[in-house]
Amino acid sequence: MALAAEISKNLKSLIQEFEKALDQASSLQEAEEARVDFLGRKGRLAVIMSQLPLLSPEDKPLIGRLANEVKDSLNQILNDKIRNIQHKAQEERLAVFDPSMPGRTPDTGTVHPVTRVINDICAIFVRLGFDIVTGPEVETDFYNFEALNLPPGHPARDMQDTLYISESIVLRTHTSPLQVRTMLKRQPPVAAIAPGKVYRRDSDLTHTPMFHQIEGFLVDTQVSMADLRGTLTAFAHEIFDPGVKVRFRPSFFPFTEPSAEVDISCVMCKGGGVSSDGGPCRVCKETGWVEILGCGMIDPAVFQKVGYDPEKYTGFAFGLGVERVSMLKYGIGDLRMFFENDLRFLSQFV
Amino acid sequence: MLLSLSWLKEFTPYKGSVQELAHRLTMVGLEVEEIKRPFAHLSSIVVGHVLESKAHPDADKLSLCRVDIGSGEALPIICGAPNVAAGQKVAVAQVGTELPGGLIIKEARIRGQASQGMICSETELELGTDSSGIMVLNQDFAIGASLTQALELEEYVLDIGVTPNRPDCLSVAGLARETAALFDLPLAMPSLKLEEDQSVSCPEQVKIVIDDPAGCPLYQARLISGCKVAPSPANIRYRLMAVGIRPINNIVDITNYILMELGQPLHSFDRDLLKGSMIRVARARNGMTFKTLDDQTRNLDENDLLIWDELNPVALAGVMGGADTEIHQQSRNVLLECAVFDPLTIRKTARRLGLNSESSFRFERGVDQAGSRFALDRAAELMGSFSGGRVAAGLSLAEPRPYRTRILNFRPQKANALLALNVDEEYCRKNLTLLGCRVKKAEHGFEVEPPSYRPDLEREVDLFEEIGRIYGLDRIPEHLPRVKKALGQKPLDNRFAFTSKIKQWAAGLGLNEVINYSFVGMADLDLLEIDRENRVKVFNPLSEEQDVLRTDLLPGMLQTLRHNLGHGNTRLRVFEVANSFFSDSTSETGVKETDRLAIMLYGLRHREQWPLLDQELDFSDIKGLVENLVTIYAGNRARFKDLGKHAYLSPAVLCVYDNLNIGILGRVRPEMSRAYKARKEVWFADINLDRLETIHDSRQISFEPLPRFPVVKRDMTVTAPLNLKYDQLVDVVYESGLSILEDMTLVDVYFPQEGQEKKMTVRLTFRHPEKTLKDKEVDKVHQNLADSILKKLPVKFS
Ligand SMILES: [Zn+2]
């Protein structure tokens, strides 16, 4: 009896003593030392347990159960302690963690603002069902001029100062040859958009000898000026801003009849003609309007060149300068920046 | 075209604002680019009254004046002009005024006397050429009034961009016609009060012979005799100045005046310098020379049209008069030419000789043959009255090709369909009539006869345009069309989609897209020792720096590099997608265009930022990008071959896929990149996108089932001489034909003894498709592989 009572007492006191020992422990290492001391193979619990065989058969199950309960408690206490220590360590790590340190970031690549605008515009027209077509930058006089109702000697050839390769071969002055090339390949209905580089013999503050255009056209039966107006107005609203005003001014292009130039209300001064600093708006020269593209109903003479029946088919076409749209859209003041390729410029178009 | 508002009002009583007029003209296709105030710079000059003028006590040539400018106390002004006198009305620039020449008037003391302003001469105000003394004004002018108001110079001038199809609008009269039609105003042409001197007969004095009726459908002339050449009246001069024409004398000014007013170019000859009594219109002979009135000797050819007297050429038809027969200060008798020339002939000559004048500009676009007689008569009348000359009776005339009217059919319903309008026949009839057409009812609509001054109205569709223009294109309804397409329809072109993907790939890998000009200079290509064969030269380049189409994208890339280095951007990772151009006689244009991708890397591998490593670039950087590109777009790995010698790369490496050369990559030879200010290595790759696209398009992905059994990996380290290529090892390993070898990866390279040998560690991955490999089996295979490597390569295992 005395032995059972003693063992029982010793077992019970182990719990408090273990708690005390663990209180001193501040690291996993020290907790482990306490564990070895109490729960190890030769630890204090084991020493007490080694006395169990000496007990009477009646006491044995009772004390055995108690010993197991004590062992469970000790393990429980140990686990709590370990978790506690781990938690504390984590807290400490978190306290010095600095999320504002730079990441291992790959370089930020960009596409050129011209490409961005071309992509934006093409996406709009592709959604409307237009095909995207491309063509040669060196063109024959036929595709660049003659098939577009610009016979040799036509004064309208002066509207585009041309860079020649030879007498009959030019660097295309516009993307309009793609109208002809596409119509020769496909019968109506046909709707296509043609982005690309074009060239003019012109270089000053507002002209570069190479720039980008997008040509678009639609030919079908019963296409009218209303379709042209609807399409281009929707386009301007989408590419700039739904609040932008659009106006159509009659103009002249040999390959369209009637022809128009399209202006939008100035994106800088919102059409008021006064810039934010109170001075005259330079973008629209105080008119409140900026020209963005030329367009019109395709001239019957062009249809004749490609073998479409002008009594049966009508169509519209438009051509816009990509740099111009890009300048308005992003507020770029100097055209020449587009071809200097300064990284400080390029990296802004992410 | 510069349009003076006051001049316009002589033709039609427009009462609205200049802004309203500008807006309406713009909206009918006559774009007003600017509203100018040509004399605005004189707005602070005032009319003064010289109260007193006495000699300066200490300077011989100066006068001390007191000038009343209507603002209380009279101003003391010292004047150096000999003609200043008390009682005159004069033009006064007050202190603070800036004169047209840039001089700012300041308060001054000249030899002890104060001066608070300046009495101006014509020259100082840029109102004329008389600098002999001050400008003496009309006595009626009010003291203190603004000079521009007093001289009626408060003028507006509209700068109008007239499109090439509207020669009629290159004149005040034409623009007045449009204005009258737009605002429903009457139009009044100037009335003719030509009095002829019956004692002289022009046709008897001068006979016209036209040898080339196609080049000159009409030639007419009048003779004005007894003229006295002098400056034109001030109102004529000011009006010409307002529209940018320098006044010369009362003969030349009238030809310019009528040109601007009626759009008809005229030319005046000194009759007494013309030989004989005949004017002949005929082509030049090849190799002839002719001295134009700007004293330049021009080389002519048989396409140039000339005006001849009985002996010599006297004018380059429609382009410029001759130096030998021009009007001079002593000219007395004037032969005034008014002709119509073939647009194409004039255009060719003007272009070839670089002689673009107001006159050739109008002839090229077409002048109004039927209206030319009126212009001649009005010019003769004005010339006679301003120069005191008498207009001889009759006119010399030859008109081998009289103007013929055109009749166009006009179907209103067709106009409505094209313009999406719903206007009635009466609307069409009224507006076409307002525009000067004669309109007659016909079966399906109208028969329309356009006026002689509208050469652009040639077809029915041109009339539709007129209806749309007048109705207002901006008022046409809007409708969104539906594009009819069939699912089976293949896209016309895939190129755009492919290059877009490539650009997105490159941007995604941190490269910045650049766009360089398609042309470079011959010297740029030569510097890089690029092949001179098959270059495409620009026939009329803007400069030597842009005289050839690029056969290679590197020159543009290096220019980009130079620009950036010059602006402190020392790290570049850029790409460009663009064409290269080679001459190729099999192509429709004689030029073969190939889409290319160029990549250029320069500077540190990473940005200078923790935790990125501070490392210089090497070949692995550029190669890695190309490998990634080919793997993604071709589907498999490319092979890379040392190319040995190359124009501008060293090393130069060829990228090969399926025996097709896809591109080259390497380091730009430092002596070349140094010319572009590069101090570090420039790594460059040039990929043929045409070829890559072909491979891409034919590519098919086929799925392979995932392996069911585990891999065994073994590392193998070989010690090799420095010149042994990794590919040699790869080839030996793969040639061994081991079916269970799945992959081989280089995991480490190091150099235990600098400059002698290298150690390469490769990791071999083994897998059997149908069972789990045992260590023993792998050991055996590995050993065999090692043996065969030892046999074939000068390596050892360590
Ligand atoms: Zn603005």
C-alpha cells in the first residue's frame, strides 16, 4: 500500500515539475532536454514506471492507468510548449520580415505605342468582322496610285510627296493599295483592315518620312454614307472616349467620292480651345477639333479597276494615321519621339 | 488660298462673323486652316498731327516736332525725315511700340533734346518701299485714330486649304460663289467699264498662232498702250499684301490682282521688246535654253510649251515669263496674255524645273476657259485706268479647242441611297442650280450641265458628292453595318496575327519594342561590312543617311543604342519586328521583303537592384532568348552552329531548325559597335520570321501519355579540353541509341585549372516505359555510355 501511494504521489508531482522545467525552457533545444529528462528512455517517468512490477496485482492496473494518464499529460504539456516556442519564433521572424524589400522581378517589356494603338484599333474592327490584311511596303505605281484613280500627272499626287525606288516603283505612300490587292483577291462582301508602314518624302517637326497608317474598307450591296458614319463614330468613341464628339467635313481623295475628313473634339481642351494653363490649346490650334482620319465612299473608278460592278456594289474606306491617334490618346507632343526609341519614352507604355 | 474678307464682300454681301464664315466653309470642304489679321502688328500705330517742326539746335538733319496724338499733351518727337512739316497728318509709333522690323520705340535724348516716339515711313511700317521720307497721311484722318482703321487695314484673311479638285475656289470669285450659295446671298461679279481706243486694233498689231492645240486650247491677248509704270494705288497694294503678294508696279500688280480675284493667271509682256507682230504657241526643242524673269537660264526639252514672238521664245507657257520681254520701269506698251494651257504639260514643266508659281498651280488644276475672256477684259480695264494707258480695240485670239459643256445624268434616288438621305427632287434641283449647274428634268431624274468653272464635276457620283456636301455630311444619319461572313471563309492573311504573337512574346520576356526607319545610309551598311549586292536604293532620298532600304535591322538597332547611351540609358534589351529589303527580279516590285525579328542586348544582365545579381551579359543570354522563341513557335529545340566568319558578328552562330536557317546570333564586332559609342559587348540576334511562321503554321501538337514508371537520375562529370564543344558530348550520348535515356541536362561547368581544361557535369535521366528500372540495370547502361564517350572523345572521367 505504501508503495502504491508513493508511486502515485510521485507520478502526480511529475506534472507540476515538468511544467516548471518547461517554464525555464525558451528554445526547442531546452524543451528537448526537459523531455529527455522526464519522458526519455531513462527519464523520470521511466524510472517510476520501472517500479510498477513491484506492485500488488490489485494496485497494478490502477497505478498503470494513472501512469498512462500522466504520460499523456506530460506529452500534451510538451506539445503545447513546443507549439508555443515555434509560434514565438515565427512571431519574431514576422516582426523583422520586410515585405517592402524588392522582389526578384523580371524586366518589364513593352510594345511600342504605335503597336499598341494598331492592336487596339485592329481589335475593334476584328470584333466587327473585319479581316486584317498586310501587303508590301515597296509598291508598284499601279497599286499605289493608278488603281486608286490617281493617274500619272494627277495634281492630287502632290498631296503625297513620294519616295521612289524607280520610275514605276514607290515606297507606298498610304495603306490604300491594300484595298486594291484585297478586292482583287475576294468578291464582295469584303471587309478588311490593313495596318502598316507608309512613306512620304517629308521631314520636319510634324512629319517623319516613315509613319504608320491603318486602312479599312467595307464593300457590299447597299453600303451607304450612314454606315461609314456609324462605323467611324463608334470607332472614335471606343478608341478615345464615348464622350468625344465626331464631325465629318467634306474633303477630297481621288479614290473616294464623296470624301470626308473626320475630326474629333480636342482631347486636350475638351473642345474648348483653351488649354489647362489658360493659354491657347496647341493641339487643336484653338479650333476645338482635331483631324484623325480621311474617309469616303469608294469611288466607282476603283471598283472598275478591280472588276466590281459599280452599279451593284458600294463601299466605304478610311485611312488613319497611327502616330496621330497615338499622340492624341497618350498626350505625346513630339512626333519624332516615336522613332528615337528612347527607353524613357518606350518604358512608359506598359 | 488666302481669302481677304473685304474682297469677298465686294462680290457678295456677307454680313455674318468671320468665324461663322470660316466654320461654314470648312463644313462644305473648304477647310479654313487659320484666320489671320495681316496688319495686326500695326495696331498700336496712331494718326498724329504735327503741330510744330523746327530744326534741332545741335544736329543739321534732325527736326524737333511736337505731335498731337489726341491724348492730351503733344509729344516731343525728333524726326530725321526731310519731308516732315507742321500741319501734316502722320503715322506715330509711341514709346513701347514694336515696329514690324523688331525695333522697340524707347524714350530717347538726342543731343540734349527729348524724343517720345517716332514718325514712321512706309518702309518702317512695311506698307511700301518708299523710304525717302515719312508717310504723309490723308488730312481727313482723325487725330489719335488707329492707323489700321484709318487706312482700312482692319482686315481678316482666311487661309483655306483648297483640295486639288476645286480650282474654282482658288479665287475670290469662286469662294464668293460658294459663300453666296451657302448663305443664300446674291452674287455680283464686278461690272466691266472697258473703253477701247478705236484708233489702234489689237488683232492687227498682234496675230496669234497656236501650233499645239492640245497644249493650248485658247490664247487671247489685249494691247494696252501708253502706260506709265508706277506703284499701284494703295488699296490695291494693301490688298495684295494682305494675301501675301509683294506689290511691284501697276502692271504686274494687276495681273496678280486678277489672278487672286478671278483665278485666271495672266502675263504681261513689254510689247516693244517683242519681235514682229505674231505670238506663237509651240513646244520647245530638246536642248534649248531659256532665261526666265528670275534671270535663271533653264534647260528645256520638247515637252515644255513656250510662247514665242516671231524670233524667240518669250515665256515658259503658264509657268514663268522670260527675262528679255518683262515689264520694266520704262515700259510703255503692254501685251496682256490670257490663255488656257493643258494641265499635264504645265505640271510636268513646273515640276521638272522646280518652278511652282501661283500661275502654274492654277493651270495644273484647270482654269475656267469660258470665264477667261472676262478676266482679260477686267485686267485690261484696271491696267489702263491705273497706268494711264489706252486699251486697244478688240483682242487677238485663237481658240482651237473651244470649251465644251458636259451633260450628266442625275438620279435622285441613287443619290439618296448612297448618302442615306431622303431629299426630294426639288432639293437636288435647287442646290445644283445654286452651285451654277443647269438642271433639266429627264426620264430618271435630271440632265445636269455643270458650270465651266467646275472641272471636277465629271460623273454622276460627283453630283452626289455636291448634294452631300451642301446638305452637310455631318447631318447624315448614322448606322452600324453588319459584315456578312461565312464560317468557312479562311482569313486572307495570317501575318499580322503571327507578328503580334512574336511581339507579345518579346515584351513578355522583358524586351522593349523599338521602331526604326526602313531606310538607312549606304555608309551604315558599309560600316558593318554588310553585303553590297542586292541593296535597294531610294531614287530620291531625303538625305544620304536615308538613301537605301535596310537589308539588315542592325544599323537601326545600333542607332537606337547610340541615342540611348547619349541619354544615360546604359542598359538596353530591345527588339524590333520589321522588313528587310533585297532586290529580287522575280518579285512584282523587284524587291523581296522579309519579316524579321531583331533582338539586341546591352549592359548588365539585370537591373542594378537587390536581390538581382550584378553580372555582365554573355552569349547564353541572347541564345537563351532565341532557344525560347524557337521552342515556343517551332515546337522543338533548334540547333546552333558556329558560323565562323561573319560580316559583323564575332562569334557568329547560326540557328538551324529542321535544316532551315532561322537566324543568326552573336556579339557585334567591338570595333564596329564602338563606332556607335558602345563600351560593352552588344549581343544581337536576327530571326527570319517568314521561315519561323512557315514552321509554326505546319506544326502539329501530338500528346504523349504521361510515363507510368519512375526515373533514375545519374550525374556524370567529364574533364575535357577547352576546345571540346558541349554538342560533341551530346551527340555521342544520343548516338549511343539508348532507349531508356530520356533526357540529358548540363548541370555544371567549371574550370579547375584556369585555361587548361574544363569539367562538365551532365545529369542523365533514365526511364523504362514499362517497368521500374533497377539500380543495377542503370549502372550497366551508364558504364557502357561512359566507355563509349571515352572511346569517341578526348575526355576523362574524374
Ligand atoms: Zn484643343
